[in-house]
Amino acid sequence: MNCRLGSLSMSFILYSYPDCASHVVRMTLEELGATYRDEVVNMSADAHLGAEFLRLNPRGMVPVLVDSISGATLSETGAILQYLVDQSGRLGPSLSDLQARATFLKRLYFLSNTLHADAQLQYYTSRYVGDDLAEAARPAVHARMRSHFAMLDSAIAEHGGPWLLGGELSVCDFYVGGCARWSLLAPRHAPLEPEAVTRHPHLNALLEKLEARPSVIRAFDAEDTPRSMYFRAPVRSRWTKTLPE
Ligand SMILES: N[C@@H](CCC(=O)N[C@@H](CS)C(=O)NCC(=O)O)C(=O)O
């Protein structure tokens, strides 16, 4: 495997929009000290549905990460995070430790195909059930999110904390932070109550630690997000404040 250790040889283009899933990738790139160029996809003007962006991701979704060195173009947040772990040899266990790697994959795939998928269901409820049923579906969606956060709290405790995988920070922690933030922010008229996250001591402590990391602060500054408890009492980025929902 070709692992690029150190920051100098890592160079990427991040297609992003503030407070979108790209933010999880941005925090990871900042933590790695990677060099990356930011290409803001103006989703409020539907740039994600334009021909230029659809060539990169035919699903019309942000994030996309282009590795300028290998030429790889990736979409799907979980896949991007796994790629960055493999390329950097950091923020997640390598294949040389199969047991730790198995736990990492188990947690990462839960975040990607359950927590993040349900956060999308929470945000885009009408797309799944239609406008007429969206409000009726909301309690069940919120209940699912609450149970996911409870499950994460147990997982952090099981691994001994303070991070999701135990003593070592990993890409999973940034993903947990992103999903907590989105769930407490959106949709604007019916976000999840903050206690769904903060009532869990291990999860709350993880997010508090994450909020203090310089990489996280840099990532939020880059998206013009007012200083706050980014994951536990989130305030929208100035860019997304006025977006219709
Ligand atoms: N499965 C995708 C989901 C990414 C996603 O939900 N992106 C949102 C922004 S946060 C998006 O591009 N939405 C545009 C749309 O659905 O029209 C991933 O894991 O990256």
C-alpha cells in the first residue's frame, strides 16, 4: 500500500459547501495538515446539479475529493475518510492490525450507512415520504437518531474513550461530530433537541474535546461559522443561515 506519510505530499481539491458533509472531510484534512484547494459548490444556486459538477459526482452531492497526485476522484464521505486513512497512515488503524481495523470499519460503516443516512432522512424527510407525510414521520426519525446517539455513547464507553475507537483520535470522531451538528441544526423548524446528544456523558465529552481542537476551529473558521459549541449547541454558518429549507 502506498501510504503518504507527512503532510507535504498530500494535495487535494475539496468540493464543498458550508455545513454540508464536506465539513467532515475538511476537519480531517485540517487535522492531517494536508494541502487542499477549496472549491465551493454554490448549492444555494444549484451548482451541484450543473453539468460541470455532475461530471465529478453524477448523484449531485457534496463532498467530492480529488487527489491531485493519484488522480482519484471520490464521493461518499465514508469512502473519502477511509481513503484518507489509507493514504496518510493516520487517523485510523492500518491493515497491519486486523482486529483494530475491523472495529474501525464496523464503526465507520455504521456512521456512514446508518447515522449519516438517517441524518439525511431527518433533513430531507419529504424526499423519502412526500410532503404530506413528512411531519407525521418526524417523531420516528427523531427516535432513530436518539437511539443512534445512545448507541454511540455505549460504544465510546466500551472502547474506554475518550474517542470512539478508544485512546486514539480517528476520522470516525469527525464524522460523529458532523452528524451531531446536522441533527441539532436541521431542518430549521424541527431539529433534534440538544439533550439527545448532550445527555450522554461519553458522547458529550468526546464532542467537547473535539470542539477544542485547532483543526476543528480552523475548519469552522474556513466556513465562516460563528464561534459556538460547534457540535452540541451549533450555530449555522453565515453562508447557510438564509438558505431555504
Ligand atoms: N451519501 C453522501 C451524502 C452527502 C450529502 O448528503 N450531501 C448533501 C449536502 S450535506 C448534498 O449534496 N445534498 C444535495 C442534494 O441532495 O440535493 C455522502 O456520504 O457523502
